[in-house]
Amino acid sequence: MRSWRAAAVVGVVGLTALGPALPAAAHGAVQRPASRGYACGPEGAASGAAACAAARAAADVQDWDNLRVADVAGRDREVIPDGRLCSAGIDRYRGLDLARADWPASRLSPGAALTVRYRTTIPHRGTFRLYVTNDRYSPTRPLRWSDLETRPFLSATDPAVVDGAYTLSGRLPADRTGRQLIYTIWQNSDTPDTYYSCSDVDFGTGTGTGTGTGQPPARGDSAAEPGADAAGSGSGAAPSARAADPVPAASARPDAAYWIGAVALGVVGLAGLVLVALRRRPR
């Protein structure tokens, strides 16, 4: 009796330990300036905004870091249909496509240096391309490809991961005013996936001093949230203090020892459960 109970304990412990060792099926989204999915998700500062409530009523936005499409291979304008850019054409994210003028928007200054923080839950290699809307854009109309500039204002390939996020630096266009949108495309090179994010921003009257905060707002009124994201100010300068040195994206992925340990735990767990089954069979 004691032997099969001990085996059961071994099996349960092995399988339980295996669970945390396996990565979750999720990957990343823009944290600053906050994307709609991140702002309205469980970790977002603006989840109580009216636009976020409407998005949740239309579809699920809890899985904020998994808005991806496979096998796009740079054919974004062919694969993602007009009016569905913020959801990447994925039906369960359709609430992110709602045409509203009250989406939570981050304050930016035209012509400012901007540091973008792209939160990652599973790092990958790849290229980021960020586009800003043009003078044809209206927040009360579903986003179309023709509403975006044809060339990105910021692009980066294989940036480092720092404190759980990629840090991307660029300069905003100097001729933007009022509510606009930044569309981020992250095309992976080590998986077939491409990720999409819509970040609502507000350039105000266009008389800024050249320092964009990029801070996520607390409400849908473009008000910057005090003290948001203590990991950095998004003022366009690189963060001055970090708890850890930058880690290359490739190094952040699980290594061979990680997987060997995970497999070993799984084998131990399954062996224990098989032993239990054999012990309990009638003779």
C-alpha cells in the first residue's frame, strides 16, 4: 500500500513540476505607448475605460500577448484586411477594431525622440516595424492600410530584451497633431508568426517641446497616467537605471539543459503513474 502511494506522490510531483517548466503559448505586445490589447487587458492601466468595456463586450481581449498570424512573411497588406488591422483579422480580437474616438491614448509630442517598450512573454528573433497614421486617418472610422504611412518611422531587428521587454528607439514625425495611431508589426524570423498592435496616441496641438512621454493613460481622455510603468519614463532617452544588463533575445530562450530537465521531470511523473496503475491491477 505504501509503495503505490509513494509512487503516486512521485508521479504528481513530477507532472506538477513539469508544468511551470513549459512556456505559455503567448508572446508579446506594445506596453508603451500602450496598445489597445495591453491597455484593456488584465495588466492594463485603462481597463475600466468605456472603449475597453466595449471591446470586451465584443470579444475577448484577455490574451493580450497572443495577437499573431502565421505565414504572413511580409505580405501584411495582402493578408490583413482593411478595417481589421487592430485585430489582425482574428475574430476573437474583433473588439479591438471598434471605431471610437475615446480609446485610451498616450500623449506624445511631434518630432520627439520616443522609446517604445514592447513587453514579451516569450522572446523571439525578428524585425519590428512601426507606422504612424497619415492625414487621412479618422479615429471614428475602422483603420485601413491607406490610413498609414507607407514607410515605418521606426524599425529594429533583433533588439535586446531588458526587464522582460524589447526597447526600441526612434523619432516621431514632426507634422502630426491630435489623435493618431501607431501600428506595430513584429515579424518573427525564428517562427512563422507575425504580431500586430494598435497604439492610440495624442499629439495635442502640435506645439510640443520635443519630448514625448509615451505613458499609457488611465482613461480614454488622453490623460497621462501619473507614475505609470516605473520601469521607464518613455521620454525618448534610454532608461537610466536597470536592474539587469541587456540580454540578447536568443539567450532568453530556454537552453538545452532547461528542456532536458523538463523532459526528465515528465518521464519521472509518467513512470510514477504507470507504477500506480500496475500496483492497483487485480492479480
